Amino acid sequence: MVGIGASAGGLDASKKLFTAAELYQQMIGQLPAGAVLREDGRLTMNGAAEVITGYRRDELPSVEAWCAALHGRDAETARPRYELGASPAHIAEPIAFAMVRKDGQVRHVNVTMCRLDATHQLWMLLDMTERDRAEAALRRSEDYLRSILTTAVDAIVTIDGRGTIETFNSAAECLFGYTASEVVGRNVRLLMPQPYRDEHDGYLARFAKTGEARIIGIGREVVGLRKDGTTFPLDLAVSQINSSPRFTGILRDLTDRRKLEWRLAEIQTEERRRIAQELHDGIGGHITGVGLLAQTLKTQLTSAQSPLAIKADDLVNSITECQSQLRAVARELMPVEPVPEGLTAALEELATQAETRYGISCRFQCDGPVLLHDPIAAKHVFRIVQEAVHNAARHGKPKQITIGLLPTDRRLQITVTDDGTGLKEGAGTQAGMGLDNMRQRARLLGGDFAIHPKEGGGTVVMCWIPWPSTATIPHADVPTGKR
């Protein structure tokens, strides 16, 4: 009876082991990932493992067959790596293998081994080939982009949707005087003077709220702020990175171009001054002499009661008209006298001429005398105001135009306000060219230009420029200017 009982117990244990093995095999067969059940030296692969290796399960029945087929000449080296420690709970760290599939493809496979019991192990296979290729491609792409960022002549800065700087290349370091470590993680406002600093916050807030992009994809000129506090002109192009709230800015220093433009403006101004002086002093002097002779001739003919006196009178009138036109041409060539108070006087005269020419009210307002010693800056400010007044009168049909000159400690603000219908989009090519000219002149002076509708109707043209180094703002108790 004892023998029979012992035999029955052995059968039950064997049955349990057999049932457990079947459960193991069923379990790994249903796994979506590659799995291999090892029972002593025998291996049983699931379908996913067959796909990874390219072999049927009956073609790799043992560890030896597995290593010989998948590792080839490295089989002896790979064989010990498939052995686990003796602890039943031992789970090994993933091991990276280079396996050769049946079709000859080399696959990168991570194998994680764990012991299930004293006789069974489970190998989990994860094919890493595509991921490794993607990572390698990503690394190549990153290296490529890093090379571009490092060697690019233009400054490249990337920011997130809150304006935080994420990348800052070598050219940007040279341009702004900051190292990348000093600015990465800080807001890009650091690189902007006012009013661009506040405008940038408005752009980001508007884009986050409405998705409206006003500067993305459009190059524009702005002013940058260096670490040492100096400002300089920049050409800025902004693009959005895919559809994410991240942006790339490419910046180019326009300082040298501005110096060249300024030098050309100096040459042009000097040439205009020379021509105006020659017209006024040279040709104008000759015409004045001819006019005196004609006046003398007229007097003599009139005294002699000659019928030619009428012709002489016509001659005198023609010479007088010629003098008037000559003075107008000379004045147009050099509308601002090269004296500190020349700008104020020229703007007062412009207001008077506009009233006469267009038959509307035109006022010049200035709270104090503005002494601008730089004749080139004065000329550009005058041309900006002149173009704005003419545009308003020609296209806006206003009843009144107001020219304002507002000096502050840091900059000179110029405004031209009208109460007309505003500048329409279809006003014509000349109007568009005029706006471009005004904007270009303002930026040549280191400032900026804006045009926007006036509350209640009309248009406001605004320009602000930093004070030239030779400019002064005298404090006067009595305001000057035409009221």
C-alpha cells in the first residue's frame, strides 16, 4: 500500500509538471513580443520570435542550434551570455545581440532572460534594429543641424512659445556679446530695446490667443540690444518650427550697410547743397543782373514813350518769375538750412506751404526749440514729414493736418495727424513707395516708422529716432512754432 501510494504521488507530480510546461508554452505563444521558453537545453519559440529570427521553432530546438544559426562564428562567445545565475528569482539585465536572420539580415535584438523555476527560463526578445537606425539617423541629423548652427555666418536663435531662448549659435554670441550659457533659458526680450521689447510680448500673446502671425515668414528690420547696452540695426526673419509653438529667428547685422547708406546720404546731401548754392549764387546772381538791366531798359523805354516799353515790361516779369522758380528749386534741393534751428524753421514753412497749396488748415506744433546740429538727420526728418503731409493731403481729403515734434531725453518723436478718410489700400503705387521711403529714412536714422488709423477718423503717421550725438534739446520757457 505504501508503494502504491508513493507511486500515485509521483504520477501526480509529473502531471503537474507537464501541465505547467503546457501552460508556459501556451503563454509564450500568445505573447505579442518575441519570446522563447527554455527547458533545460530545449527551446520553444513563439510566432513573434520566429518573425524576428526568420526560423521556424523546429529549426532552433536547442541553445546550441540557436547560437550556431544566429551568431555564426561568434557562437562560442555568445553561448555563455545565455546562462543565468542559480537564483530562481534572478532576472538579468537586457543583453544586446547582433543576430543574423535566416535570410541574412543583421538584426539588433535585446534579450531579457528570467528564471521561471528550476528547469524553465523565459527569454524576451525585442528587435531594436529600426529604433537603432532611427536613433542613428536622428544623431546624424542633429550633428548636421549642429554643424549648420555652429558655422552659420548669420545669428540663429530659437525660442519656445513663451519667448524662452533654447539655442543660441556662435554667430549670435559674437553679435550680441553674450555666451550661449548666459542667455539659454532666459527670455528673448533680453536682446531687445524698447519699444521692441513690449511689442514682442504682444506678438507672442496674440499668436497664442488667435494664431495670427504678423512677422512669421516676413523679413523685417528691428533694433538689437547688446550686452554692453549698445543698440544696432538688425534684419530679422522668423519661421515657425512645424506646427509647434517654437520659432527660429535668423538675424543679420545691418550696421555696415547703415554706415554705407549714411555715407551715401552724406554725399547726396553735400551734392544737393553744392547744386543749390550754385543755382542760388551763380545762376541766380546772373539772372538778378539781367533783371536789373531789363528793369533799366523798361524805365528808359517808358520815359521815351516807346511802344517797346510793353515788351520790356513782359521781359521784366518773365525774369522775375524765372528768379522765383529758381529759388523754389534751390529750396527744394536744400529745404533745411544747415543750422541747428533749421529743422524747426523748415517745418513751419512746410505747414504754411501746405495750407496755400492744398487749401486746408495745416499746423506745426512743438513744445520747445529743437536744435539739431546734424544736417543729414534734419533733412531726413523733414522728408519724412513732407511725404506724410503730401500723402494725407492727396489721398485722405482732410480738413486739417497737424505736424508734431516732441523731443524727449532719449529720442525725437515726429507725428503727422490728419482728420481725413485715411490712406486706402488702393491709393496707388506712389503712396506705397512714399511709405517705404519714410520707413527707410527712419531706419537709416536708427529709428522706426508706423502708420495707423486715428480714433474718430483719419490717419496718424509716427516716426521716432534716437538723438544724434550732436543734437541738443534746449530748455525754453516760451514754446515756439506755428499754432
